[in-house]
Amino acid sequence: MAMHRRHPLPGVHTLVRALVLTAAAGTALGVAAGGSAFAAPGTPDGPPDRKDVKAQVDQIYDEAEQASEKYNAALEHQRRLQSETGALQQQVAAGQDELNRLHGELATVAGAQYRAGGIAPTAQLMLASDPEGYLSRARSLDQVAERQSETLREVAERQRRLDQRRSEATAKLAELEEARHALADSKEQIQQRLTRAQRLLNSLGVAGRARLVAQDARDAEQRATRGTDRLDLGTAPPASDRAAAALAAAVTRIGSPYVFGASGPGAFDCSGLMYWSWRQAGVSLPRTSQGQARAGQRVALADARPGDLVIFYGDRHHVGMYAGGGVVVHAPYPGARVRYESVNAMPVTEVVRL
């Protein structure tokens, strides 16, 4: 019989304390110095409004997460190109070695022909003391000539393939350079947005930031528990043993910090948490939320089972793992650590079963 799963949430006070420390330390967000100026909300003579700050920070983090998934995609693309370029360069080196060997064979054959070709074949036969031996050697020379022709054809073919591999390697190197530029651009976008968000948070002061993150943690708990003090994950079983293992791994990361581009084991972004959790179940997922959205079979939200991936927003830039009972476990954004969340807290695009 299926058990009705009710779990206490991780101590909210512990999480709030961790979030306060995270928000208070700008370096913990990996913020680069500089960035565009950003005015704090509020009246000129009064303190900034916490709700306005939260709304703007949420918007900035959403934009930063979109840039982060582009960064993850660019990083994955760069690694793939590096592997492909390395393989092509190895093929070029091996092809050149083989070509050098064939050229050596041709040189040997040409030398043998030169040494045997000083007198016309008919004269050699008439003057030979051993005509039968000469004829035997002549047949060998014909075989050598035939082998030489085959070697020449092979040299031409190998040269053609070598030129093709060199051309492919050159194109891959150019593509790799473009990928590095895209990676740097995505990283810069993330850093600029984090800088803006940190300036907004700093405008609240230490006490204001503490109240903001504490309220954020309480709101998430209220959404996940529907206002009760315990988490009801329902009775639906996981979709598979691997899904159960992936979910179990994700749950052990609750409380871990969100870091853009991180995929565990101590810090995660949204797709990084899914990537790491499913790796613990023996499954290798694409690194980005968009790639993960294409990794399995789509099912209706009403049919979601624990371990399924829930893809959020129209551009699929956020992902969580269904835990049951209308709840996901996910890595939300900087300052809000890995936690349970209501599946209705964000617009669901699709549910993916692996």
C-alpha cells in the first residue's frame, strides 16, 4: 500500500540565517566590480521600499538566469568543440605520419628501379649468364612497379583525406573561438545583473536584507505546505527506480547555495541541480534547462510523478524536479537556497519524464 508522504520542512530559521549571510556578503554571489549604475527605488528623502526592491531584484535574477542558461549552453558547446578539435588534430597527425611512411616506400622503390634500369631489358636478357634468373627478376620488377602504382594511388587518396581533416580542424578552431566569445559575453551579462541586484539589496541595509530573505523563505514554505507546518508529497510513486534515486539525491541538496553555472556537489544553479541529481542515478542529462526539456517524454502536469522534470517559463530557462503533491525541489536564485516550492509558483511549460 502506498504511504502518504508528509515531511517536515528543513528548519526555516536555519535557512533564513544562511540566506541572510548570503545576502550580506556580495562576494558570495560572485559579483564582479563595476557594471551600469542602477538607482535604488524609493523616495529621495525616505528609505527604499522593500517590496519594490524585491520586485526589481526578482526581475534581475530572472534575466540573469536566462543569461546563465546561455552560459551553460556555450560552455557545453565549447567543451564539445574542444573534444572534436582535439580528435581532428590527432587524425591530422596520424595521417601525416602515414603519408610520410608511404613517401618513404616510394623512395625505396624508385631507388631500386634506378639501380636496375641502366641497360635496356632486351640487352640485359641477351647478355645474362642466367636468362631464367633474369626473367624471374624481371617479373619481380613488374610486381614492384604494380605495387608502386598502388602506393601512388594510396598516397593521393590519403593526401586528399589529410587536406580535408586539416580544413575541418581549421573550421572547428574558428568555431571554438566564437564559442569562447559567446561564453565570455554570457558571463559578463550575468555579472552585470548580479552587480545591479547587489546594489539594490545593499540599499536596504543589513536589517532590511535580513527581513527580505526571511520573508522570502516564509513565503516559499507557505506555498509548499499550503499554509500547514508539514510538507505533503502525496502518495504517487516515482516513475522509475532511477527517478526515485534522482529525487532522493536532489532532496539531500536542500539548503545548498545557488551559484550561477554550478552543478554540485556543494552549489547549484537550476539545471545544475537536475544534472547532478540524475548523474547520481546513473543518467547523464544535457547541462541546460532547454536541453533537459528535450531529454525525455512529455507528460501532462496532472500526470506528473516524483522524479519528473518540470520546465518553467516560455523560453524554458528554469527547471525543477517534481517531488509529489504539487511540489518541486529546485535551486531558485541567489540568496534562496535549494528548497521545496509549489509547482504553481512559476508558469509551467512542460513536464518531462526520463
